[in-house]
Amino acid sequence: MKSLVTYFVDRPLAVNLITVMICIFGLVTALGMSRTLQPPLTIKAVSVTASLPGASAVDMERFVTFRLEEALQDLRGLKELESTTRNGQAQLQLSFEPGHDDMVASVEQIKSQLAAIRHRLPRDIRPLDIEQQVMDRLYAPAMHLEGIDEGNPEHRRYVDSLTERLRRITGVVDVESSLRAQNLHIVFDNGALNRAGLNVVQARERVLEFLRYAPVGQIRSGDDELAILVDKGFESIDSLKSLPLVVNRAGQGLRLEQVAQVELRFAEERGRSTLRGAPFVSIQLWSRTGNDSILLTERVRALVDEFAAAPPEGVTLEVATDPSELIDHELAILQTNGLGGIVIVLVILLVFLGWRIAVMTALGLPFCYLGSLLLVDGASVDFNLISLAAMILVLGILVDDAIIVSEAFAARLKDGLSRRDAAIEAATQTLRPVTGMMLTTALAFSPLLIIDSALSSLIRPLPVVVIAALVLSFVESFLILPNHLKDFGPLSGAIEDRRFVVLARNAYGWVLAGVCKLRYLALPGFIALAVLAGWLVSEKMEVKTNLSLGSGLIIHAELKESISLEATEDALRPLEARLKELEPDLVKYFTTRLGSAMIRGNVMEGMRFAQIQVAPTGSMAEWPQKQLGISEKIQPLIDELVAQERFEKLYLMQSYADTGASQEVVSIYVSGNDRIPFGDIQDGIEEAIERVDGVQDVYMDDDRFQDSWSFVVNHRDVLSYGLSPEGIAAQLRQRVDGPELERIRLRGEELLVFTHYEGDLPLHKRELQRVTVMTPRGIAVPLSRLGRWEKLRTLRKIEHKNMLRVFKVDVVFDEQQASSEEVKDWIQASLEPLRERFPGYSITVHPDEGEAERKIWLIKLAVFTLGLIFLSLALSLNSLVEPLLVMVAVPFGFVGVILATWLHGMDLEVMGIIGVLGLTGVVVNDSLVVVDTIRRRREAEPDAPYRDLVLAGAKSRFQAVMLTSITTLGGVLPLAYGLGGDAGWIQPMVFALGWGLLFATLLTLFLLPSMLLIKDDLRRLGSWLWGRIRGTS
């Protein structure tokens, strides 16, 4: 390595040319990289959806779901097979093992195995939808249109024109509009059909023949090719109305309009959304990962400005949300703190080592950043929130290698070496510790690439950027920097220690000597701090493992009862009025969704459910701070409304997954066969949970059951009328939902065609018995002659897990009153009678499943990280004991993170834990430098007292350790407190890195030397005992 360093030191032209070219190539690469919200998230899962309109959930389960599951249960690499069956639909979710890579082959195998059982599925089932789940779509800007009248043709044309133009923007892959679609409904008059001797099935077939495309083909005549067409004359709704259904021998026809109404209707309104309490239309754009979000936003805003300039009267158009603001924000932080980092490095090195060395060291930052972009781009990583967070994270780490080499260069100059020899010696002598530093930091992040999980593809840019930056930093420190120091560094003998540095080093040496004398008291003191930190985590702090970029504030509402959406809206008016008062200072806008709410990942539907989503003012990066202000203003009103006892549930959350500030969740899982109804078990669980102390709420899917009327067929009577159960079901279906007949395009708009009877089926048994069906001979027969009606309570929604019926009950409790293990034990005991009552079912209690999986992932991450670092240090130091001493600073650094987080009133978040990974590498680096220096001194002076060597070695590396720590702290602590710009969602990461490093640096300077002396004490004690034993023998 010395010859390589010497080669570059003696060739300034080659060094400067390489430096300039790498910077130019990196800059060109940066200009061409896309700026996206997040990297693509690959989920190793496949969904299979089956639709059979009109089928009940129980029939779907029996004839579709079970047969699909049986065909797919033995797939290679399959981890879990889950399904959700509803009326008319079954959806299977196949999750594969993390190590399973060949998803394309798995999808093909699924298609093949399902094709093989197609003959076992119902005849009328629609084609199966099989799709690998890849989250390659990203949120793009969303727009709000106020004052839209959905029935106004001018307004509809305005919205349609806008959406059509938005679809044509480069980068937009989908446009979702909340403008309700108009469908074409053919509503048959049952009496008119009876008089004409027709039934609805026959009429449907005639309409379908008219609507369907009837291709013929082409013929050739010489060189000419002619197309043969059949024109059915369908040009308007009027032409459909005049369609003849039957024609007698006299040529007289029965037109469709004589037995049915043909009209456009809006899709059924199961829910309603309002903006600031008034109706509106939203348009949500989606882009593909890899598309430049900022360029896309510029194109969208230009088009919105064009349409907003000339809207229909009373209509306003605005861009509501813009996710690219986060990218802009992160880029601004990187730019501000990158320049600030260079200034901080310059100032610190100027103070400690002089302006020449300071300039040479700081110039390595642009080389490392731009050069690393070449590697990052080669690894197919774009500018996104994760990669930009990594670039901010490494800001203070990049110059550590250069500082170690520069500080050693200054020391060699003091010894009288020339600049050339000092540069070569500095690079050569620091090669081992700096290589170890780079490897330990790289290994600290490598488990993010090694350990496969649901978050792996999302977090992948983080280790890629860090490792790429470390490689460039290593190259710059040993091949570029020595040449610059040789040419532009201070002359030999022209550098000397600053007075304050000498004073600080001497003060450190004096304090260290005292600490080492009291080393057997110092170590228990640090251990006591570690115990305190562990107690704080378990009792006083919350560990949040969700990676959330924030979605504004969400108010969930569930009324005890509501007869209409209007009644629910009326109950929420006080909240909406209070939110309007907060505009425009804190609230930018708020939307209210009536008729549904997402609670703990489950969509709850019904008149009594509602959800208000509040968007704070300012950019999305500023939302966390604004949310606190809104919460303080709105929470008292929520408490007041809850006290009125009109609401079953009403609470404020900061994301869809939150349950509250001091709340934890324990889940009850029930699984078994399909022979016993779940209703009895569900009622028993509710009764059991009521007896458990500390429970605040219970989340149970109320949408699981429904009341049903079942027609029990008398087969002999049915056959006597020339009917079949299938034919009766087809006619009854027209009285219920009215199945989709066809999809057509009329006047440029896509329309669905539905057919059904006028009016719904009656709800009472006596009236149901009078409902008639048509026989093939045109005779109307009441159902009372064909069978009987029975009222049942049936399942509306059926869930499976690995081919067993399952359902989940989430129990929310206050962690201040009891721990999750205590609540789990209490619930287990209360459920024991239920297990005895239903022995065929498994009833288990677990902590929140997603939270548990993420915690396991973090534990694996920590084990892999520490294991790889230990392996690297053991091979580097050729020892098993010294690596453990070097790594002691890691857990104690984490202690510093915990103490600082608690003192600031914060919780541990997943981004903070990832920040600890960066901390691990830096902390080990400082410790490695100290240990390596002490080992060198011991090799040079084998007869010197070990205590003197430890004190002298630690004192000699005081300046290097302080320089690396101060520059890193200077890069991250200002960002942690918003001094370099609001850090937004990465604030926990830089906060953890800053405070953990501050605490760990003190441990490196004082605890590490003490532990080295304790190790030597134990070695000498062991030698003495061994000598006594041998002497006695």
C-alpha cells in the first residue's frame, strides 16, 4: 500500500485530473438522476381475485375460496395463504418467504394451477385476476374542485377535459377522480313483461345482443382490402329505447321502452365526501417510481393554472397536496447543511490544524459526494427521501478519514519530516485504523442489505449511499489527500500545537488519570446508567417501529347510531366549525368522509362511521409541528363531544396506524373450521374482555354478519312449472342488485349498463311470497308455489388463514396501567372457559402482529450488525478481547440516545434506531483509533508500564477523537434542532446520531482506557494465580 500511496503522491497531474473528472462525471450524473418520493417497494406477495355477482359470502367460500386455496396451498416458498370472502367476491393473498426471489415463476405457477381447476369453479365466475403486488406507484399532486354540480353537463365536461389532459402528462400513470360515474340503467316493469309473455332473462339477452360488438372481417379483391361491418344502429340512448324485443308475424314489435325505463343514473352513493363542509370533487394523480416528481409537479401546475384561469361559473380549482415538496425540502437541507458542513469542517480544522490543512481536508467533501453519486446511480438508486436522508446522515462522517490522515500528517511535520515524507508516512501509518473505521461503518449498514424483510427494498438506498460515500472517502483520504497535503500543506517545522489545544490535552490527561485510578467505581457508574436507560425504555417510553412520512391529522368518528349520512354530518358540524376557525393559520383544508372510516387498517362502513382528515398549512415537511398546534386546539372539543355520549368512538390520530399516545394493542386470533358459526365465539369474547381491567377499547369487525332471506326450493314443484333453481335465481337477481350487463362507450364516456326490475325486493315474508317469476311459457308464478322463505343471520365477510376460518379482535389498553404481558395473561385467563366451550377452535392472544414482526426485524438487524463489526475487529486486531472493549462504546452510545430522547420528551422511533447504526460505525472508529495507538506504543516500548502507555496513547489521540466527533456533531446536531432547516421525518435519525455520538465520545475518552487497565489487571491477576498454583504443585 505504501508504494501505491507514493505513486499518487508523486503524480499531481494524475491526481488532479482524476479528481476533476470524477467531480464532473458526478455532477452530470446528479443532474440526470430522477427525484422521486420513495424507491419502489417490492412485496413478495401475489393476489388472486375471483368475482361471482349475486353469490353470498358463504357460497363463495364453499364453491370458490376453498377450491382456490386447495389448488395453491403447496406452492414453493409459500409462507402464508390468507383470503377474504365477501358477497360476490373472494380475494386471496399469497405471501412468500423473504428469501424467495423467483416471483415471476411463482405467478406463472399460480396461473397454471388455477387454470387446471377452472372446470371445478362455478360456470358464471368471471376471469380470475392474478397480480403480483409491487408498490411501484407513488402519490403525485392532488387537486380539489369546489362548486361542482355533478349533474351539470358543462361541469362534467370541464372535469373530464381536465382529467384527460392530466392523463397525457408525461410521468402520470393513473388519474383517479371522485366525480361520480353515470351508468345506463334499464329498469324493467315486471307487469309489462308479464303481459308481453317475457321474463327478464330473455329481455336481457336481446339487449345484450344489440350492445355487443359483432365483428365480421376483411375480404381482398386484387390489391384492395375491404372491411365488412354490421351496423346495429346504436348511436344514442333513444336508439336503445326503440330496440324491438319481439316481433309477431304481422310485423308488429314490442320495443324496449314499452317494458322498461332507459335512463342515466349516478352510481349508488354509499358514502359522501366534503371539503370544508361543502361538496367537492378530488382528483388524485399517480406516478411511477423512477419518474421525476419535481418535473411532473411543474407540468401539472402549469396545466392546473391553465384550467383555473377559465373555469365554469362558481367552480374553483387548486392543487391540494404536492408530495414533491418533501423532495424539495430534503434537497434544500442537503444543500444548506452540505455548505454548512464544509464551513464547520473548515473552522474546526482551521482552529486545530491551520488553514492549509483545513482547506485540503474540506475539499474532499464535494469529491466524496459527487463521486459517490456515480456508484449510487450505478446501483439504480435515485434521489428520494431515503437516499437524501442517507446523504445528510453521512455529512459528518465523510471527513473522519481525512481528519485522521491530516492530524497524523501534522504530527509527522512536527517530528521534522518533509511534506512529502510526512504525507506518505501519515497515510501508511493510519491505513489500518482507517480501513477498520471504513469497514466497521460499512458493516454497520450492510445488514440492511442482507436481512430480507418487507422494508428491505424501501430502505435499500440508505446502505447503498452510505457505503458508496465511505468508499469514496477512503479513496480520497489515501490517494488524493496525501498529494494535496504534499503540495499545499504547511512547511516542515511551520506547524505547532495551539495553546488551547495543549491546555485541553493536558486537562484531559489529568482527568483521565483520576478516572483510571477510580476505574472500579467508574465502570459500575456507567453500568448503572445503562440499567436506568433500560428501565426508561420499558416503563417510560414508547418504541415506534412504523416508518411513516405523515398523512396529516385524522379524526375518527363512530356514532352510537345514525339513520342517515345527513345525521352523521350534523353530529360532526361542531368539529368542522372549529377547524374552520383555525384556517388559514394552522389548517390549510380539511375533508370529511361520511359512511366509512379506516380504523387500524380495517375499512369500517356504515352510516354511523366518519373520518375527518386535516391538512396543516405549510409544506409537508412542516406538518409534524403544525399538527401539535392543531391537536391542542381541537382536543378539548373532542373531549366535550365524547362526554355528550352521542359517539361510540371519537379520537384524534396522526396516522392511520396510531392508536393513541399511551395506548398499546393486544390481538386475539380465532381460527377453526367452517362447522361452527363465529357469531357465538365473537359474543363470548366480548363478554370475556369486559371483565379485564385496563382495557380502553375493543376493535371488532361489525361488518362480519348480515341478516339474510333464504328461499328454500321445492324441487318437485319447480320442475312441474318447467323452471330450475338456477333460473329462479337469475330472475330474482334482477330484483336485487341488477348485475352488470355490458360496458359501452357513448359520446366519449365509458358507461356500465345495468338491468333490473323496478323497485327492490320487499323485506317482509308475506310480501316475498307474492313475488312472481316467469315460466318458459310466459306464465307468472308466485314464489309461494315453488318453496318457502326463511330468515337467517349469515356471514357477510369470511377470512381464512392457511385454509382455516379466522377473525381478529384488537384490544386496546393503557400501557400506563398495565404492560402488554400482564394484559395478555389476564385475557388468556378470561378466555379459558370459551376454549372449553369450543374445543375445535384455536383462540390465541398475541401482541400486535405487525409491531411484533418489525421488532423482530430490528433485533435481527442489531445482532447482525454487532456480529459483523466484531468479526471485522477481531480479524483486524487479531484478538477476541480487545474487539469487545472497542465495542463497549456501542451500547453505551445507545444509552446516550435513550437518555437524551427521554429528557427531550420524545419516543424511540424506527428512524432513530437506524441513526444508531450510523452511530455504531463512528463510535467504533474512535475507539479503534485509541486502541490501535496504544498497541503501537506497546510494541515500540514493551518494557514500559502499561498504565503509562494507556494514558499516553489516549492523550496522544485526544485531538483526533475530538476532531472526528466535533465535525460529525457539527453536521447533525444543528439539523436535529432545526438550525439547518426543519429535518422533518428524518429528525429522529440525526438526533440519535448526534446525542449518541456525544455520549459515546466521553465513553471512548474515559471508559475505554479504564477498561483496558481493568483487562490488564485481570491478566496480571490471572498470571499471579497461575504462578501460585504452579508453585504449590
